[in-house]
Amino acid sequence: MDLENFLTQHQSAILKRWFNFIIDTYPPETAKLFKREKDPFANPVGSTIFQGMQGLYQELVREIDPETASPFLDKIIRIRAIQDFSPSRAIAFVFVLKDLVREQSRAADDPEETLSQDDLTSFDGRIDRLAMLAFDIYVQCREKLYELRVNEVKNRTHRLLQRANLLAEIPDQEPSL
Amino acid sequence: MASVPKANELIAGTDHKPPKTGWMDTPVEFRPGTWCYSGKSKNLEVVGLPNPREWSPIDDDWKLPENWKEIIFEGLRERIHKYRSFQLFMDICVRCGACADKCHFFIGSGDPKNMPVLRAELLRSVYRKDFTLAGKILGKMAGARELTEDVVKEWFFYFFQCTECRRCSVFCPYGIDTAEITIIGRELLNLLGLNIDWITAPVANCYMTGNHLGIQPHAFKDMIEFFVEEIEEVTGVKIEPTFNRKGAEILFITPSGDVFADPGTYTLMGYLMLFHEIGLDYTWSTYASEGGNFGLFTSHEMMKRLNSKMYAEAKRLGVKWILGGECGHMWRVINQYMDTMNGPADFLEEPVSPITGTKFENAKSTKMVHLVEFTADLIKHGKLKLDKSRNDHLKVTFHDSCNPARAMGFFEEPRYVLNNVCNHFYDMPPNTIREQTFCCGSGSGLNTDEYMEMRMRGGLPRANAVKHVHEQHGVNMLSCICAIDRAVLPPLMNYWVPGVDVTGVHELVGNALVMEGEHERTTDLRGEPLEGMEDSDNEDL
Ligand code: SF4
Ligand code: SF4
């Protein structure tokens, strides 16, 4: 079976296992609640991750377009980047799809229904592209975090310094002549 | 075939696997971004807090006093007798779990010890061991444990990972208020000299100089005069506020954050404009120059001490009553604690609006009126001329700050004012506002930069709801009535919902307020062009 059909046909099974994989990286008590609660405002982590995965899955069925795939990846990684995960663990969910798809293919009874080696290689290529994007996004999130820290320290006393004439600022506009 | 590890085996080999031990026996790990710097000894000394010394949470040795266990047990005993609510909260939790997933820190971090029930259990387990019969006999089986240094470290980690927002209490069938447990937990930690600099420095400054940053009277006055100039630039109207004026009818007190930090400064401009326009007989104080009270995050005693200075100043100046600006925890202190702590303030008069004649009966005892209520009353009586269209460049939502919302039930007044000063207002989903509002994630003295990562976790549920109205309605302005919110929501938005800015309600009032003698306005208070004025020449302003 060709890759596109395979992925479409097994979408709900693979998505479910993929979602469970990522949620199981949280402690068990937490995972239970993150899986159960469906209200997106009561459970933003579970629901945002799920939405992101749904979007990414559609991207994988086609080819990976960085423009359209990035926002979905961003949804998930922006959360993981500020939680208690090492960088590798924060983006591990991308790689695990290689296993999940292979397992799903192996489970098929009819050899006609499995994926060929070529298909698998092509799928791995898509995952690799996604992984590179994921790496970029993770780093952007962490950089943003440090930028916020620095800005906050600066803003805190800016008005005071300005008032105390301790700042010599270049005016925004050229003085009119 | 060569053995190629599977992707998820590779991952399993990394780190942060769930611990094998139960929560009671798993010590905390102080990772950067998840804890706040410790209180400096000079600040502890100034206000007489115990055990001043230099130390850091990542040190092995926290330099606790010799008899630290005794101090904690004695402190716990004293508080159990003093606060009946505390003993009840220790005893009656049935572990039903209704509160478990209601805390923003749990929702955003996924750390089970941020479930309110477990946060309380950190203290309760020690209470059980030494204060209940079952715990004494059965120990761990009854959920009891020994008090060790690791337990104290865990308290420090998690009691400074609770913003005392009270959201969990809304969902508890018994009304257990975990915020109160955190308050006592922090009080006990303070007995050992365990506190954070972001709280002790403001406390010390407030005690010595009158405000969190230690702005001295002349500089405070200078700052406000600076805003007077900015207002004149935008409106053409010259305002003349007074300072420490004896015999004024009203003393106005607001958090000092409004004086020195954007975007609170624009809210302060709104206050000045409003008071000028209605001809209010009021004064600023350069001594009671802080509405905030970080004593609340230290101990009951410290809260009382800092609160008393506002009333001492009202007495000294001989005003009739106090008007309070847009602040969060100042109102919690006034509404929940002031009356039994320092009240009743009998030397003041029951507040009456000099413009509308409305009696603020709810402030009968504390003699302090919330500005948003005062303004809502002005609008209701048609005393303000407002041009809503001057906020047409903004699509506004409202963040119910935890304290006015849950400690005061203050829901309608801000929305009433907002709907009268802007045309585009959109509320966030119901389970994220009003009494169910989500905390900004940085309250109760946790708004420090080294804590940014944890703040992003704690603020995630709030940001998620803002994101929803941003995507649905194009909301680009998040309004609030708390100075800590105004300081911490901008970075939160920057990370989670870029394109949304933060404002106080009275900044929007200032924009809409039609003032006598003003020239045509082309910009808002921030100098941003008004709708339709994008091309106008601002050179002459
Ligand atoms: S909701 Fe109340 S009774 Fe139930 S676990 Fe939480 S604190 Fe205990
Ligand atoms: S008071 Fe707020 S921060 Fe503290 S445990 Fe309850 S919900 Fe969490």
C-alpha cells in the first residue's frame, strides 16, 4: 500500500498512540488528567498538543512544507520548551513516529497492506525534516525566554532612569529644522 | 542484522524519567528558572526577620538555626491555635481530588506536587505526624512523615510555586483554601529565615521609604510631574496634583508600579486626568506611596505593619477617606484582613462620592473605596463625557485579577467601565474569567526575572484563553486592574500570544475622557495614532 493511503487509513490509531506517547512523558497522575479532560481551557496542554499533532499528521501525509508545518510544531514545542524536559526529551515525540508507523505496518495481516522499504525510507525523510524544524523552534523558544528576562530587567527601572536624566537617548525623530 | 535502537529506546535513555519513589520520598531538584533568589540579609535585618544570612537554595547547607525543628513545631502549634480555619484545613480534606487539576501551576507544568491537594499535603503530612494520634501511631500509613531538611526544602520549592490565587478553593466542596495554607507555610519558612529576595526587598523598602522600589519623596513627586507633562502633550490640559496636602478630602493610594513601570504609567495618567476633570479634592502621599503590601507574602504580622502606614498617613493628613487605585493584593488585604488587623478606621468618615453623593456602604468600616467602583458610579450618574471611539484601534478583553475577583467578588464594575469607554470588548471563555479566573502566574511576589520559566508555565492557562479571543475576535489589548498583572502579562503575551498588549482600565478611561479645554486628540496616551488619525501630523503636539 502506498504511504499516503497507509497514513490516511491508520490515522486515528497512529494519532492515538502518538498522543499517548507524548502525554506519558508526564508523571502518571498528570497523564491521567491530561488525557481525560477534553475542555481546551481546563486542559490547554493536552488539547493544544493534540491539535498540533493532528495538524502535523496531515503534513506528514503530504510532503513537509516548513511554512505550514511550523505553526503546528510550534504549538507543541512552545509548551515543552518551558516544562521540565531536556531538549532531546522535549522534541522526542517527532522521532517516535518512525517506530509507531513501523509497528502499525507490521501489524497488518495482509502483506499487501504493509509499507515497502522505499515507503519507509521516504517516511523517515519526512520525519527528519520535521526534526530539523523542531530543533529550530525549540531554540527559538528558549531564546525568547532569555530575551524576556533581559527586557524585564531593563524595563523595570527605565522610567526612573529617564526621569533622573541618567539616560541620554537619541530622539526618535529628526528635529525639524 | 545490526541491532539498531528504536527511537523510543533512545529517548528513554535521556533523563527526567518519572521517579521510582513516592512523592514523600522524592527530594526536589532546584533547576534554574524554577526558584527565586533568596532574601538578602540586610533586608531581613531592617525589618527584624529571623536568621539573616547569605545563602542560596542551591547550596547544600541552608544555614538553618540550630533548633530549627523546634521552631517549626512551635510555630505550627501556635498557628493551629490562632487560626481555626488553618486547623480545619489541616483536618477536613477528604482527598476527593476536585481541586487537583484546577491550579494553573499544575495545568501548565504537569508537576503533580502542584496539585493543590498535594501542595497542602506537604504541610499536612508533618502536621499529621506530630499533631494527630493516628499519625503518631501509624506514621506513613496515615499519610504522616518526619520533618527533615529535605521536607523544608520541598516546602520552600512549592510554597513559592503557589501564587496564593485561591482558584482551587472555588472548586473544593469544603471550601479549603490552599492559599491560606501556603500563607502559613511561608510564614513558617520565614521563622527559619527562608524567604525570597523579590519579597523581602520590597518589604524592607516599603517599611523604610514607603514603596517597593525605595523611591524617595522628591523622586516620587518628580515622576508624577513628569506624567503631568506627558498628559499636557497629548491633551493640551495642564493638571496640578498636590502632595501630602493636609485637609484634602481624599487620600489617593495606588501601587508604586504605576509610577515607575510601563504600561502602569499610562494607567496613572488616566487617574490624574480623571481626578482633574471631576475636580476631586484629593492628595497624593509621598510616604504612603505604595498600595501593594508584600507583607501579605511574608507573614500576618508584616502585612499588618505595612498596612498600618496607609491609615497612619490618612490620619496625619486629616482626610475623610481613602481612594485606592488599580491594585490586586492591596484589595485582598483591605477587604479580607484590614478590618480585624488595623480596623475599624474610626477616625475616618464613611466614604461618600463628592460628585454623585453615593454612599459606599461596603467600605463603611475600612473607609477605602476601589477606584473602579468610584468611576463606575460616576459613569452611571452621567458625570463623565466619554468618547469611546478613541479606543477604536483597540479590541479589548479583561483579565479578572485573582484578588479583586476572588477576594472581593469584583466582576461587574470593571466590565461596566470598559463597556462605557470602548466599543470593542470581548470576554474570554466563562471557565477562565470571573471567580474562575486564571492567575497571571506571577502573583504573590513571584514576579521576578530569574523565575521566568516557571512564570511561563503558571501563566499558560491564562494565555491560552487570551489566545482564543485573539484568534476569534482579533483582540489586541488585555486589560486588567492589578499592577503586578500590568508588569507580568506583557512578557507572558510576548511568549504565548504575540500581538496582544496590556493595559490598565483607567488608561482606557483616560483615552476616552473628553476633558474641558482639551485640543483635538490625535494619539492615545501611549502616543499611538487614533483610528483615522494615522496620517495626521503630530509635530505640533
Ligand atoms: S477539593 Fe478540597 S477536599 Fe477535595 S482534595 Fe481538594 S482540598 Fe481536599
Ligand atoms: S491558591 Fe492558586 S496557586 Fe495556590 S494551589 Fe490554589 S490554585 Fe494553585
